[in-house]
Amino acid sequence: MSKTATVHARIEPKLKKQAEGILRRLGLNQTQAITLFYKQVELHDGLPFNIVIPNKTTIRTFQNTDAGRNLVVCEDVNDMFKKLGI
């Protein structure tokens, strides 16, 4: 199949740089990543992930986390499981 269509998008430079670094680690370039995304949209007949508006609890949790409040810090995975009671 011939590739003749072009996609143009404007995004924040910081987001672009961070995403490209991750894609490089995955062995993908921008074209391959966009093609994968579009293929998943086609296969799912919509976005390949859920998009939801955060509820009040989630928003409060994000705000607390951003402010460094109510955090549980774990030394390692074992400590995390211990604190979770698992």
C-alpha cells in the first residue's frame, strides 16, 4: 500500500522531545508511532483507550500529589506490598 497522505500537528516542544525519546527506546520513529495509533483507532472503531473527566476525588488526589501531600513513600516493592497489606 502506497503511503501518500500527510499528517501535520502542532504540539508542545517538551512533549515532542519526551515522546520521541520514549519512541526511540521502543525502536519506533514518529511515522511508525502515528501509524500504530491510527491502526488502533481503526481496530477499536474509536480511541484505543478510555478518555474520562476526572471526578472530584481524582482531582483532589492529583492536587495533593502535585503538592506533595498525603503521599505514601515506599523503599522498594516489598515495602509497598507490606504497606498495602499484601
